[in-house]
Amino acid sequence: MLLKGKNVIITGAGRGIGKEIAKACAKEGANIGLTARTMEELNATKKEIEDLGINVKVVTKIADITKFQQVMEAFMTFQDELGLINSVIANAGYSRMWTTHEFINEKFAEILNVNVLGVFYTFKAAYPYLKKDNKNDKARFIITGSEAYPNAPSKLTAYVASKYAVVGMQKAMATEYKRENITFNMVLPTQVDTRALRGKKAGDGNKPEHVLNPWDLNDYYLFLLSENANRIDNGLIFTYDFNEAKKVLTEAPSGKKENWEVFKDYFREKAPKSYDNVKKYGKLVDFIISRS
Ligand SMILES: NC(=O)c1ccc[n+]([C@@H]2O[C@H](COP(=O)([O-])OP(=O)(O)OC[C@H]3O[C@@H](n4cnc5c(N)ncnc54)[C@H](OP(=O)(O)O)[C@@H]3O)[C@@H](O)[C@H]2O)c1
């Protein structure tokens, strides 16, 4: 098991991407701390994990990620019940679409508060409890970003601003904590079939083909949490490009897809635009191959 005995905390874990990450981490043996504002959804995630029949601890605690006191209390609970924390996934997020000049002021602020301040509060509250005593097993702080960085789709100005901001935050924190055995990485998904994108239609089986399932992202998080990524820091994992790699892998002839070393030239030829974002993370391609 990839994460046996590790303590992993996930924000925004009641549904969507966070829920799938939580289940995937539990399947790999991690104890899980789940937080969001809606207790029924956290309980549903917890139940799905318990139904897997794996011997891991699952702790739930509601917190509004924009309220520091609540976030602090959540992390205190996780530390009390699980012990020191190996990894945190700052995944909670929120968005709304409007033309910029019509954007409701309070909504603009709310999006920044959840997506930017929420990441800051998550790190600040987690920091005292991060297990950062082992350079061979570093603590991980992973942010769920978005393809909104760098694509900047229109009518999403607040969301785009927030997802640009967290890339900057990651870069600054990766530099600041370089000597403290904490790595900072991001997964930047394209569109995913969750309530954030498709409202109540999420999971109805009718998603457009290009839209990913939330569980399609699990390998990226698991890799970043695993010992394979102990030395990967300030990394940006663009799911678009790794999805291209997955597609090319399925079509590649044998002899060209056994590992990154033999695959890389073939991939560069087939998907030159994605190659640049993938080539730094050949280990992730190996990880994907090993799990397929
Ligand atoms: N879906 C996509 O197409 C897509 C694409 C790129 C990136 N992302 C990113 O992926 C992450 C997860 O989103 P998702 O697609 O899984 O959306 P989702 O299904 O709507 O889930 C969002 C999660 O964040 C929590 N959350 C929202 N506001 C919160 C607050 N104020 N305090 C605490 N928790 C809060 C929600 O729980 P409560 O409402 O119960 O608090 C929920 O658990 C976000 O960062 C999003 O920006 C999504």
C-alpha cells in the first residue's frame, strides 16, 4: 500500500474531486481527515470509505475554510485523533460566472476568500502539526489549482484571479520552506464532472466527453503524496497534458510504452505541445504506467 499509516487531510472532501481523493488515499492505507461545511456530505464520504472495509481511521470536522478559527479547530481535532500530519490537500474551491462589470461585489470577494484565503488558512492551521522531521519522507502540501491558470477563460475573472494567485503562493511558499522538509505542489485540472462545473447534473452519466470524471485525477494526487515524489517541489501537474500522455500511451506500440525512457521520444513526436509540461515529471508517467 502506497500510503500505509500516513495521515492525510483533505479540504473540500464532501463531494467531487476531494471525495474521490479521500477514497483513493484510504484504499492506499492512509488515515484521513475530512473537512468542508456540510456534515452530511462528510459523513457520506466517511461511510463510503468505511464500506471499503479497510482498516484506516477517518475523522470528520466541519469548517468554513474562510474562517480561520474554524480551520484551526479542525486541524487541532485531526492532530488529536490522528497524530502528526503527513500531507494536506487544499482542495476546497468555489466559483461563479458573470461578466466582469456585472460581477456581484460580494461574490467576487467570496471566491477570493475561499480559493485564496482558504489555502492560506489551511496551510497556517496545518503548519504546527505537519510532520517535517524527515528529509526522506517530507510533508506534502498540495493545492488543487485549475486550468484557469494559465488559460484565463472569460466571465470567470474572480476564479481566474484566485487560481493565478495560488500558483504565486505555491512558488513563494516552496522557496520559503525549502529547508523545512515540506514540498508544495499543485494539480491543475481541466473540466471535471462535479457540482462546481455541472451543478445537480454532476455524475448523471451524460457529461460531455472532454469532461473528466473526478476519479481520473486520483493518480496525480497519489503520486504527489507517495515516496516517488519526495523530491518534487513547486511542481505544476496540468491534467490536460497528462491526459494526452494517457491517450498516447493507449495507442503506442509495444516497445514504446513500458516506461518514460522508452516513451518520451514517441510522446514528443505525437504531442509536442504537451511534452514540455510532462517531461519534468517522467516519474509520474512511470507511476501511471505501473498502475494501468
Ligand atoms: N470541477 C471542475 O471542473 C474543476 C476544474 C478545475 C479545478 N477545480 C477545482 O477543484 C476543487 C474541488 O472542486 P470540485 O470540482 O470537486 O467542486 P465541488 O464538487 O463543488 O466541491 C467543492 C468542495 O469544496 C467545499 N467548499 C466550498 N466552499 C467552502 C467553504 N467556504 N469552506 C469549506 N469548504 C468549502 C465544498 O463543501 P461545502 O459546500 O460543504 O463547504 C465541497 O466539498 C476546487 O478547488 C476547484 O476550483 C474544479
